[in-house]
Amino acid sequence: KSEQFNWDDYLKETESVAAPLHCFRQSRIPPKNDFKVGMKLEAHDPRNVTSVCIATVIGITGARLRLRLDGSDNKNDFWRLVDSSDIQPIGTCEKKGGMLQPPLGFQMNASSWPMFLLRTLNGAEIAPAAFFKKEPPKPVPNCFKVGMKLEAIDRKNPYLICPATIGDVKGDEVFVTFDGWRGAFDYWCRCDSRDIFPVGWCSLTGDALQPPGNNVSITKSSAKIQSSPSKVTRRSMQSPQKSAPVPAQRGRKPGRGKPPGQSAV
Ligand code: MLY
């Protein structure tokens, strides 16, 4: 966990407010993560969402699982909450009359898929159905406001959760801006995205919240509040040098990311 970063102090320093819990499609208390590394489950292929594939739990982080599709490479890992509707117990697909599919980029000849599947599941450690939690309901109107703070997944480095600010709101969407990173990692998402969390989420799940970047942002995305416009641009973000180690993947140029799914961490 990050020792230096403290939301209470940070909200004061930036004179901003945390987005209220009811804005998010997250449970008030993060779901318990009972999964173990090595367990298998069914997951929608993030690169081909109509396919349901076999995935293996490669890592556990807070309420999320690091997953790898069986038969795929190690460059396309993805992370899902234990209450994500993208994952389900093995057997669910068949019960619904569907067929398990090879992942996009299946490393063997397509004709070997049925046998591969058989071998993969034979003797596998199957994640128990009770480990899968129900996805929370969608928050109905978009109640985010520009300037509100939150924790958000860095989609270019999806194992990272970072302090962020709502930079814009349009219909059902919000613009998530990463504090101290000059826009390089910002993205639009639906207000019911599972990639955004209320302030305090990481401290509840035990995830390591990244410290803000150290680049001063002078855009409206940095915590604006009406009462003191003079303060808007003043504060730089907390320097990560003083606190937690530099975020992973140094040397990768921001903005030229490949699709999510880095193998680091
Ligand atoms: N060192 C990498 C990763 C930066 C991560 C930024 N996140 C936390 C918003 C880079 O600079 O590209």
C-alpha cells in the first residue's frame, strides 16, 4: 500500500470532493475475493466479447483477478472484479446452450481446440460457484460532476488504480482524468463502468493505490471548485518521488500504449 498518499489530506489540498458512493457501479463494501491462483473459470474474451473462454487465475489483487485465457499468450492478461458479469463458473456456458470458444490468438491449430479444451479441464482446479459475486446494479442517473475525485484503473496499465478527477460529463459518460499525468492516460467511460471506484476503495480491498503523477496539470481537469478559482492551478500533485516507488513500466512512452494487458507486475 502507499504510505504517503492520504485522501483526506489530498482532498483538502486540492479543495475537492470525493464522488459519492451511489454514483458508482460498485458495492459499498468490496466483495470478498476467495479465488486462488491456478483456479479456472469462464470469461468473456476481452478482445472478442461474444466468445466465452476458459481462463486461469494468474494473480489476485484486492477484489480483482488477473486472468489469462487458456491457449492464449501471456501478453494479453486482463483484470476482472470478482463481481464482474464477465466471469462465471465453469459449466455456465454449456448450461446456457453455448459452446466454449478458443481465445482470439489461440496458439494452436483451430482443429486441436476440442482436444485442448478436454485436456485443459481434465483435473483442473475449478473455481467454486460461491466465489463469484453478483454484479451490483447500475446507478441510474449519471450523478458525477466535474471536479469530483475517484480511484480509477489506468487502462494502459490495468493493474494500476490511481487517483483521478472527473474532467467532463456528457450524458451517461464521464471523462476520467489522472491526477498529475497531463492527460496521457485519460479516457471516457460510461458512468456505470467497473473501472472506476469511490475514494477509499483501494484501502478497503488492500490494493496499492498509486500516488498521483508529478506533472502539474493546468487544465480544468484538476480539481476545480467554484469558491476559490485562484487555487485551481496552484497546487501541483504530490510528488511520487517522495512517496511510493515510481509506477511500473518505466520508459514506456505515455500515449502510445498497446491495448491493455501488460505482463508486468
Ligand atoms: N511509467 C509508465 C506508466 C505510467 C503509469 C501512469 N498511470 C499511473 C496514470 C509511463 O510513464 O508510461
